[in-house]
Amino acid sequence: MGIKIIICDEDRISLKINITYMEEFSQKYKVPTEVLSFDRIEDSFYQYISENTIDIALLDMKFKNCDGIFLAREIQKKNPWVSIIFITEKTEHMLEAFNLLATGFILKPIKQLQLEKLFARSIIQAQSFRNRRFGSNIDFTVNKTSVSIQQSSILYLEKLNQKTRIHTSHKHYETYETLTSIQNRLETTFLRVNQSILVNLLQVGAIEQNEIYLKTGEHFRIGRSYIKKVKDTFSKYPYVYL
């Protein structure tokens, strides 16, 4: 299922430019997207946002019959996890925009690199929320008891002698199942970075040289034999560590 993006801007030239940017970014990051644009806010707009799950919204601040803040609130009624990027010529509404938990606020004329970074951030946010809503669970045996964990809640997995420790944001679990066996049952958002550590890509905050850092602040050295695969993976999905 593609990431759904809507762009709202009365300036048709600006609208076409932003559509082109979204298409270019989607190809660059290898993310399937569906982009729909509106240069007027009419019944068709309200019908679309009520019938579809919107992942990303690029909203101009000024329309003849409303403003971007109003549009954002209308979209959030049906899509509370939408990533909103406001586009404007002035900064007067910036505080109000961020009170809506906007992902970003970009001034015209738009700088492509700045918009690309906001797009990247929005994609990882959208994928993270999708995993929380739809992500599957994985089952383990812990102390002879069956435990089911949502995969998106796992930060990383660690090999400890004969056991594997599963770290989540709330607690950790230990099982006698091997790290490799668990890896084969996990979704593709997990990546082995050395012999002992398997990380959730959605939890990665940064990569510096041969170290990988999680958003929690924990970090691990990338094994020599894993460096190429890790770098290849991140070259395809660079938005993970922006």
C-alpha cells in the first residue's frame, strides 16, 4: 500500500513544482506513493480526506475560503497521525502550526533540500505509525510461557551466550531461540549489524562511521563483515537516519 500524499496550494505553478518534488523523492527513496493535489478547497477535498487515510499533507497557509491551520485540523479529524508540512510566505502562524504537531514549516520559495529532509522525516513517521497500527506480532517462549510481542515495539535483539534478549521500550525478554532463527521470522525492518545485534531500522537515530545509534542513545559497532550490507541498506533507505 502506497504512502498517500495530498498537496494543497492555490498557486498552480507552486503546486506543479511540489508534485514533481514528491515524485522525485519517492523514486529516490524507493517509496511507493500516491500524490493528489488540490488548488481549491471544495466538496471533493472533504470527501477525499474523509474516505482515505492520509499519511502526508503539504498545506499552503492561505486559501480564499480558509487557511492551512483549518485544513490541518480537518485532516486530523480522520487522520490523527498525518504528517503535516506547512508551506507559507510568512512565519506569523508558525507557533499555531507547531501546536498542531506539524512535522515542518517551510518558507517560499521552497528549497529542494529542505523539503527533501521534511519528506524523509515524514516517510519514516508514516511507516512507523503504520507498523504500530498494522504491524504483526511475533511469539516467543520465555520461562516456559508463551509471550507475544508487537514487532514495532522491539528496539533491538541481542545474542547472549545460549539465549537471545529482546529489548523493547518497556522491558526485555530472554528466550533460548537463536538470534538467526528469530531474524528469519521478523519483518524486513530489522537488520543485523554484527554477530550479536539485530536492530529495528525504525528505531535508528544516526550512523556515524562504523557505529549505529538508536534513538534511545544506545549504540553498537557495525561488524566488519556486515558493513557493506548495512551501508547498502541505508543507501536505499536513507530517511531512516535523517
